[in-house]
Amino acid sequence: MTHSGGKPHTNVGDRGQRYEVLAHGYPKNETDNVIGWSDTLEGAERMMSAILQAPGCTSAKIYDRQEKVGIIKRYGGILR
């Protein structure tokens, strides 16, 4: 049984937001993982800053799905 009692989850997932946030190395190693989406660049930057704090996250980037280009990439963690 789910926490919603088996009802569909309507408040999660991609809703056509413009910016996609991806993290490398977290939660799965050696791959880019979609963390979430945002309507605003500021929201995407906050999400990216938060995920860079996760252990194992080596980098994160914001992708503009409307323009089809990467906007920002930042590195996190300890570089070895």
C-alpha cells in the first residue's frame, strides 16, 4: 500500500517545466541522473545547489529544455 492509499500521485514528475536539473554520480554512480524540473532558473539553481551537497555527487547541471542547451554546470564534493 502506498502512502496515498493507492491513489495516483498527481504532484510529482515532469509537468512541462523549462529547466531540468541533472546530477552526476548521485544517486547512481557513473551516470547523469534527473533530479527534477523547475519553471524558473532560480528554482533550478537552488535545486542544483542542494544536490551538490549529496555524498557522491561529483557535478550537477541545468539543461534548458526549451532552447535544448546546457546552461550551468558546477562541480561538487572533493576532487581527488
